[in-house]
Amino acid sequence: MKEKFDKIVSSCIPIAIDNCNTDLIIPARYLASTTRDPKFFGDAFMHDLRYDAEGRPVSDFVMNQPAFSEAPRKGVHEIIVGGQNWGSGSSREHAAWAIAGYGVRVVISSSFADIHRNNLLNNFVLPVIVSPAFQQELFQTIADDPQARVEVNVPEQTVTNLVTGRTEHFPLNGYKKYCLMNALDDIDFLLENKDKIEAWEARG
């Protein structure tokens, strides 16, 4: 969903799975669907870890635990703290659709698979890269208090653990930063600059 990014302050869902690949994020059987319905893909997010073969919730999976089972909304579970190498495996864009469809706006990890990171950005989900030490601090903070909140400041490109006060700076491409802060996809950006493009072309 296109929504302007500024400061996001939210509790987090901790998914401490290293090398969490795109097949875990959204199983391959969902790739044949022709819909772009966000709810369809949101419901499929982490499906085979959330549910058993009979469709019953797996009680010990983090997203089914009472503290983290509430669907994301403003200020609640808009952020995932993931394990290292988040989004490895196939390049399926559906994985980003699933995360966005679930309602998550930010994924924090110490590393991302490059293609998945770009897919997230293209679908208005911000991938935030932090140090492994900060990542582990966030996991511990959330384990101590599931309601602990994290601030992601897009203009300043900082992420802050509001419990400990620790802050880190994260990298963000200037073009994508502009698009996120103005709720623009690539086509929107081109249309916004249509007059400039046509003027440049007119110069021959």
C-alpha cells in the first residue's frame, strides 16, 4: 500500500530465523495466483510455519503466540525484526507482496538478499540493515517486553530501540528514500517528472 514514510514507531514481531528464504515467506503454490489482493498474500505470509497440514495454527510459532498474533496496524507490529540473510532463495516478488499484504512496513535485519531487498522497497516495505549486535539487542528487548517499541526515522535514516535508547544509522538509496517519503512508485516518479523529461527530449 502506498503510504508516505516519515517516522514509524511500533512494537515488533521477532522472527529469529536466519536465512529465512522466500519459500518460507510465501510457499511456491501461491505463485500461480493471478490476484494482487493484499489480503490474499497477507494471509499466505509464513503460512507453512503458521499452520499445520490441517490448517490449524501452530501454537509455538511466534506469529501465533498471544503477544504477537494481533494483525499489524498503526503503531502495532508494523515492524518485523528478522534473522540474518532475510529473503534468501528465489527472487519471487510475491514474498514482498506477502509482507506488505500482512501490514508490515519495516523489516529489520543484519543482512538481506539483494533482490528481495529491492522487491521490498518497490512494494513500500522498508528494509533496515543494522549491526548483528543491534539486531540481537532488539531480539532480547522484545523477549523481555513484547510491547517494546522501536522508532524508524526515515528522514534521518536512523533506527532506535526506545527501551535502551541505542540508535543506529541505516543505508537507504536516495531515489528510493524520496519515493518512500512521497508515496511514489517508479511510474509515479516518472509522471511527476513528465514535464522535465519532455523538455529534455525536445532539446534533441
